[in-house]
Amino acid sequence: MKLDYNILWIDDTPKWVQSIEGSLKDHCDGLGFRLNIALERNGANIAEAIRNPELDLIIVDFQLPKVTGKELIETIRKKHVLIEIVFYSQSGNPKDKFETPPDGVYFTSREDAEERILAVIDLTLKKTQDINNIRGLVIAETIDIEAKLNEVLVHCFGDQGVLFRDRLLDPEFGLFDFGKKDKLLQGILKDRIKELNKKASDGNGTEKEAKILAALKELKSVYTLFPVEVIHPRNTMAHVEKQWDEHGQCILRSHLKGHDAIYVDHEWCMRARKNLIKHMDNLESILKTI
């Protein structure tokens, strides 16, 4: 799953799906996940679609043009795909379509489908609250973020970027760890903003440079939090052991000096996911702007 929540939705009325898609996206955004919906109108490609190992939820309408939702669900389960399924019908709750309802299928009417889908999303996301899952997520996502940071730094060095990547960023040489890369980009942003500010104050700046300056200031204000919101949690998660407090709540205590214990509850997980998404998007914007 990582930070994406992926839904396969089978319904031949895309306008209705779109009518509730915004609510589902807002809900996932609030929990620190990006919602991605793959819409299939008739289930013809179901065998291929369910091969996606990143799927988190399948939503199926009962009445489809060439096949019923019931038949699709039977096909899905015969292929041993055990992902949760929301099954709805415009004519009411379709639970009676099965003599024995299969495991992991949640039935609802189309009228109540949005509420039911939101509840199942919450149910599936509870899996990510597991200590090992959240630790793996933070470490995996920060690896991707560090790769994006490398890309930004290479871009900043222009014609010398490839040489910089091969000689300085290569982990074999060990010259730049995550923290040093961060400090380097912090300095580059500071210098670039200072350069554009001087041109503007001297009256030599162009309208395009003024827009770049405004954008970089905003991006830098977000990036200033990078050490606290990305590097520190990553380093903490990489060197922790599980302990329990007097109330039986699991905590992660770091072996590193200066790293406080982390109480991994719903709020911490939600905040961590949001921060990782925010900084990946911010680095992408820096790459396009600087």
C-alpha cells in the first residue's frame, strides 16, 4: 500500500462514481493517503486488473452490461484474490444474491454505498497501524524521497550533475549521507533566493524570475521542516526497539542520542504519512522550479 490507496471499481455509470469520488479522496487525504481509482465499466478486464499487487479494495456494482457483479466476485475469489470487496446494487442490498456470502465481501445498497465504502476503507487502513507496517512504510518512503532529493541535487549542478552523481552521491564512496544532502539543498535554495532577491532589488530581475523567486520562497518554507519531518523520523525508525509503557501501549525507543521515544498511535501515523507525501511533492516542485 505504501502511501497510495488503490481501488479497483467496476461500474458502468462513471458519472455516479465521480459524484462520490471527491468525498472518498478527501477522506483518504485526511488520513495521509493518496487515493487512486481504476474504473472498469464491465469487468471484461477483471482477470488482468486483479493481478495488481498494490490493490487495497475492490468495489463492484451488481448490474453490469455483460456480467453480474455476483459472477465477478465469484471469479475474483476463485483466483484466490482475498482483497476486501464492497458489493452494492441500485435495487437494494445484494446479499441475497449468494446462498453463502463469501468472506471479505461487504454488502450495501447503492444509496448507502458511500458510507459503507468509507467504513471499509477505514477498516483496511487499520492494518497500517501495526508497528512493523508503519516502520516499514516510513523507511521505504524515505528511500524514495532520498532518491528524489538526489535527482534535485543532480539537476542543480547542471552540466556537472552526472559527475556529481557518480563521484559524490554514489553510496559506495559514502561522502554524502541523507543529512548532508539535505544541508546541501538547503544552502542551494538559500543562495538561489539571495541571488534572485539581489537582481530584483537592483531592478535587473525579469517577471519570470520574480515568479520563480516567489515560488522558491514558498517551497523553501516547507523544505525547512525536512530534517524534522523526514530525516529525524527515518533515523529514529531505523534504530528502535519495541517497548511497552505502564498502560500497555507499545512505544518505539531509539538507540540514537537525542531521539525521543515514539508513541505510535493513530495521530502519529496520520501525521507521518501526511509529512512524507508533503515533502515528496515539495521536492518534485523544487525540481521543476529551481
